Amino acid sequence: MLKGIYSAVSAMIASANKQALNVHNTANLDTPGFKEVFTTMQEFEKTDVYPNAANNGNGSSESIGQLGLGVMTTETRSKFSDGALQATNHPFDFALQGDGFFRIRTASGERFTRDGRFIRDANENLITVDGNSVLDSNGNPIQIPDGEISVDSTGAVSINGELTLELGIAEFARPETQLEKDEGNLFKALETPTQATSNSTVHQGYLEMSNVSLVDLLISTKTYEAAQKMVQNQDELLGKTINSLGRLA
């Protein structure tokens, strides 16, 4: 019976860990390019059950089955599905759909993001909302002079109708294993990226919104409530058993 309580409590702890991630995801529901952070549950190693505890493990009794000892959460990961597009009609807002990520230069080196809220500063540099440089296809910081800017679906940038440069876009076919979450809305590459746009589409005047699922948030909440109820049931059952044994004594 105590093992039942341990199992239920482990489910509560695992669900609480998922709830902590839900708080983070909820706080970023309206953050462009944000990728939902999640974890999954897996069982602890099961133990063999023997009909005679005295013979447990000495080979004189065969196991009648296995008993689970509860669950735990796995490492935190990001979900890289596309978010919905939202029109802004701002010439320096860009959304990506597909495998691509914008190349960004930070103080810690090159990073990657789906947050396309870019700004042209007083020196005509194209920067992120955090002040990091947006890079072109050659890995150089982008400068945008005055004029009418137009960006096509491949990321080619034209100023007053003249092709000037290409947005730096790196594609990751397996972002779950090729990228590691970094500070803010950035990711760090675990493999050397290359400029590629064959599986990416750029949308000027749009932002890709968060891909956080409200359904996932609700399911996690219900899982915690179910685990909590299980602990209460196990505790009540244990109390009744103790009272019954006390009367028999």
C-alpha cells in the first residue's frame, strides 16, 4: 500500500514539474516565434514481485510479475511545429514557415530564432528587439538604407526594386536534436548550419506566433489533479486498514 502512495506521489511531483513548464509557456503565449517547452513522463525501473518475500532474489522462488514504482519526467525539450501567422504590415516584421531559423549574432556567438520582430536602428543596422544583429546569408550584419524594402519568399531583400542581399536563414531538418534552447527566444546550434531556404518560406509583414497549445496546458492540469486525488485515496485506504487492524488486535 505504501508503494501505491509512493507511485501516486511520484506522479504528483512529475505533474508539478510539468506545471512549472506550463507557467513558462503561458507567459509566452503571445511571444512571436516562441516554441513550446515540454517534458514527458516515463516509468521508474520496475521490480520483480515474488510470492514469498523471504525468497526474494535468492533464486528459490520465481517472480509472479513486476511492480511499477512510479514515474518521473524526462529532460526538457522544445516543440518545433509552426505557429500561426499574424499580419502586422510592418516592413521589418518577418515570419518563417518550415524548417528555417533566422541567423542572429549575439555576444555569445551565432544563435537562431523564429522571432522576426526586427528593427532598423539609427545606424541603419537591422537588429532584433533585444538589440542583436540580424545576419545575411554570408553571416554578416545586415544594414538597410532608406528606401522601399521588399523581401520575397526565399528571403531575398530588394531596396527600391534592386536586389541587395539575402536574409540569413539556416534550416534544421531535426531541430529536436540539432538545436539547444538558449537565453530568451534563441537557440544554439549543436551542428554547423548552412544557408538554406529550400524548405522555408519567408513572409514579410507577418509574425509567426507562439505554438503553445492550450489543450496541452489543460491536459497537464488534469493530470496533476488526478495524481493528487490518487494520493488522497491511498491515504484514506491506509487509514482504514490501520483502524481495522487495531480493532482486530
